[in-house]
Amino acid sequence: MGILLTGLTVSIAAIYYMLTLRYTRMNMKNTLETRQAQLFMQLFDRWLASGYAEKLVKLLFHQEWKDYEDWSEKYGPERNPEAANVYFTLDTYFEGIGTLVKRGLIDPSLVHDLLGSDIVAYWGKMRPIAEGIRKNRNIPSWAENSEYLYDEIRKIYKQQHPETSKPFTQ
């Protein structure tokens, strides 16, 4: 009888431990997801306050160029510091988000839901400029996390919209 009671007690303790562990893991996952959302919303709110939409509109709709050399002549930092600042500010923002996604600190699907179209439009237009800076200014890592972010957003988009044959400019 003592062995049966001991076995039953050990079994109950093991089941209790497994349930507690499962609950703790679920709680930790929920906490992590909440922290990711809070972090991203802090970045998003701060960026909106800094004129993000205005900068994106300027870059996408008010600046035109043929190639990197043309961009550099019209909007490069030596010729037009104010226009170049629009690009560099946007790129810094997307670099930061790309870094957080790359390191697993923010879920890419959250970024996709809030900024997917902006990232696609931005990188679709700025990829040649980033590649030109990499080559002509000898900065091979320029905008690599912005590009990484674009690639991750593109994967999500293709999964969510398989019916779209050509969803992106690149």
C-alpha cells in the first residue's frame, strides 16, 4: 500500500510540474509578444511624430531620377543636403526595424501589418540608390538591414497573397 501511495504521489507531482511548466511557457510567450508589440509601437509612434509620412511622400512622389548618378547630382548630400536627409532618415528607420526583425526582437508579420506597403514602396524606389552607395562610396553593408526587412516582408506578402503574380517593383 505504501508503494502505491508513493507512486501516486510522484505521479501527481509530475503532472502538476508539467502543467506548471506549460503554463509558465505560455505566460512567457505572451509576455514576449506583448513586449515586442510595445517596442514596435513605441518606435512607430515616435516615428509618426517626427514627420515620417511627409518624408516618405517627398521621397516617393517628389523626387525623380534615372539612376544613382542622377540621384547623386540632384539629391546627394553634397548637392542637396535637405533632400539627402529625407532618404538617410528613412533608411535609418528601416535599418533599425530590419535589425530588430533580423535579431528576432520584433515579429516580421507585425511589421508587415503596420508598414508593409511603406517598406515595399521605399525599397522598390531606393534599392538602386543603396546599391550605388555600396559601390561608389565603398560601403558594402549600406542599407543591408533595410534590404533584409524588405525580403522578409516580401515573403509574408507572397504567403498571404499567392494570387498576386507581381506584387513588388523588384
